[in-house]
Amino acid sequence: MKIRCRLLFALLMLSPLVAGCDAITALDEASRPLEIYELQTPSVQKRASGRNVELVVEEPASGGALATERIMIRPAPLRAQYYPGVRWADTTPIMLQTLMVRSLIETGAFRSVGRRPVGSAADYAVLSELTDFEAIPTGQGSTTVRVRLIFRLVRESDATVIATRAFTATEEAGGTDIGAVVRAFDRATSALLLNAVGWIVGLATQPASG
């Protein structure tokens, strides 16, 4: 009986130490710096501007699972997870808005491109909805990246939707490590933005009818 009591006493004395070790381990993991990734602005083709147009690019609308700086994995259609210990440099919608603004500026086709109009209103607004920005495990140690945005070009003077179009891009990562996956995100995003920029420039710089 005495031996059993001593053993119980020893376990009770040890439990705070174990809890303390767990807390220290959790604190150590939380204090580790996250690896931060960002995507490159694609190399766009220079365009001659046919009109003196000001363009505003709105932040893409998105669901809650995408409105984050975390890098999403989609293991199943109805499940969303995130890579541990890594993140984008900004939330996904803001990162894509930045890339779109830079890409449209690089075309040289517009008088002004920004997140807000220079004056009271711009000539056109680019509205978009982000529906997919995810890494999808495909088995055999491979991953597919899928990016999809729905764009609307809106004439600001009368809020008329000029056109709507969805753009999708997929890229094989060739592996599951985060470096390969981020490079696949970069390729897919660049391909999508190049197509979207060409579409926007063609619509917003064409001579006004009437």
C-alpha cells in the first residue's frame, strides 16, 4: 500500500513537468518563423493605347477559405487544408489584385491603372471573383495546381457590365514539396493573368461606339 501511494505521489509530481514541457514545445513551434512565398508578375506584351483610359482593379471577391495568406491543399472536393509553416506574402485576393495591377500597368495601354481612381471615377473597373486557388494531390507523389477567376469589365459612368469571362489555369507541380507546388502556382497564375490582361486590354481600349 505504501509503495502504491509513493508511486501515485511521484506521478502527481511529474504531471506538471510534463505539461510544462508540452507548453514549451508548443511555444517553440509557434515562435518559428514561417516561410513566406510570393508570385512573380508575368512578362506581358506591350500594347499601344488607342484611348486615354483610366482603369481601376478591385480586390477579387472570394470565399472564406481563400481569403487568407495560407496556401491551400484540396485533398477532397469538400475539404480544405493548408500547408503548415508556410504562407503567401499577402492574402490571396490582395496578392492577385497586386499582380493584376502590375500586369496591366506593364502593358502601357492605359493612362492610369490602380486600386482606386485618380479622380472621382475611372473609365472602367475590373471586378473579379476568385473561385479556385489550390493544390490538389493526385496520387503517385504528384500535385496539380488549379487557379480560376471570373472577371467582369464594368463601365463606371453607367455601371454597365461590358463583358464577363472566366479564366482557368492548371499546372502539374511534379511533386508534393512546397517549393515545387509554389512554382506551379506561379506558372498557373502567370498563364491566367496573361490571358485575362489581353482580354481586358482588347475590350477597354477599343474605340467607343456611337
